Amino acid sequence: MTTRLDRAVGAVLGSAVGDALGAPYEFGPAGELDARGSEMRGGGGWDPGEATDDTQMAVLVGESLLDHGGLELPDVFDRFRRWAAAGPKDIGLQTEQVLTSGDPWDLAAALHFQVNARAAGNGSLMRASTSAVFFAAAGQQATMDAARRLAALTHGDPAAWEGTALLHELVRAALDGADPLERLPQALSAVAPEQRERYDRVLAPDWHPGLATEFNGAVWPCLGSAVWALRTTAGFPEAVRAAVNLGGDTDTVAAVTGALAGARYGREAIPPEWTAPLHVPLPGFGDRVLDARSLHDLATRLAGAA
Ligand SMILES: [Mg+2]
């Protein structure tokens, strides 16, 4: 029997293994994971099992939430900035611009959005696993509100806020033992009305990644693809493999899929051969490198903290 704690650990660990599994294929064509015929072997500058910025930022969020017993946005932003300044191997273009702008935490993303007009990347979606676990017990509204505020630290576009809020809510549903796909209509009804139509479209039962109108580095097709991967498969590894095999922003689509599928199926569903080599360097924070055991502990503390 899968417990709530198993599902919380599954969300955090699942997102991290998805990130690491997808990392070598980032910006590549579809089907590369299947074509290679072996998994977690690294490549493209990544060691086997090495997690990227998605998981690194998720860890920073989770540790801030625990250290402060809740949402302390300036502290999260400071941790992001310290990490960005240390030169992580990978960092989203927009996230980097916002974090290195020198602007204050409550203005940096908004100013960037004002100048660039488009900021609906998947960079706030990718780091959602830890905060989704932390806030789940506080209910739907508190979860979605916290998600929006965390997203807004780096993304000024409300589309990114709403997508991140949706993902948090779907993870929350899964932790409750519900099927997140069945909770989709309810979650969508809590999305800001002016953002709802595009999410209705990419989360509809008949949507598939072939219908995407943007690269999957954008928030809508990224979330849509993760939900599609969950919907069209019957287990954790199958869902995450499907996400990586889409090509494009493989680490992030798989990190989002892994958070959902890990919450849905629980930590036991995650292949041990994927967690064994898993490691998360934390640039800017000494020589710290988290392994699967430390992510498990982090998730456990997040699940019990709220
Ligand atoms: Mg990444």
C-alpha cells in the first residue's frame, strides 16, 4: 500500500530522476532515449545520474521553506541569486537574466517582463516538486497562491504563474491519493480566467504533444506534455521515458512528468537503477552534492512540516 509519505518522496525523487534521465538529450530530436538503448549513462556534458538546474532550484526552494517554516520570498530569491552567481552548468536564459539583473527580489522578474513582453518559459514549472509537497496539506488555495508567488520570483508572465499553480495542485491531488487526471477540471476552474483557455486546450484528454504550437520549453506545452505522458502510460518509468522521448526540453518535461508520476505512483515505482547514480550538485553552496538518500530526507521533512 502506497502511503502519503511514499507519494511525497515519489514527487521529489521522481522529478529529480526525470531531470537526470532527460539531461543528456536536451534540445535533441524525439526518440533519442529509445534509440540509445541504455539509460542514466550521462552525455552532453552531464555525468550519469547528474541532475540539472531544475532539481538544484527545487532543492533551494525546499530548504528555504524548511529553514523559515514557510514562504520567505526574499530568502528564496537570495538563494537563487547565490546559486546563479556560482555559474551552474545549466540555467534558463530568462532565469539568469532576472537573477543577475541586480534588481530587488520583488521587482526583478516584473521589470524583465516589462521589457521582454514574453516570459512564459517552463523555468518555474520545473522546480515545483518541493514546494508542491510542502504546501499540499494547506489546501488548494494556499497551494496555488504559494506556487504563483514562487513562480513570480523569476517569471513576470502570469501564464507561468498559472501553469506552476496547476502543477502544484495536481501533485497535491495525487498526494491525497486521488487520480490527478480526474482532478484536472477542478484545478482548471481555479486558474485565472484570462489564462484558462490555453490550459484548457493543452490539458484536454485529446491533446497530444504533436498539437503543440510552441517549443516545449514554453510553459503550456511543457505541462501539457507531462500530463499527456501520465495519461498515456501506466507506470512511473513509462511516463518519464515517454517525456524524454519527446525531445526538446527533455530534462524539464521529464522533471515535471516525474513530479506528477512520482506523486501518483509513489517512490517504490521509481527504478532503483535510476536513483542509485542520482546526484544533485549545489553550486554556490560549498561542495554540497545531494544523493537520493538526502532527497528522500528532504521530501520527508517537507511532507511533515506544514
Ligand atoms: Mg535543466
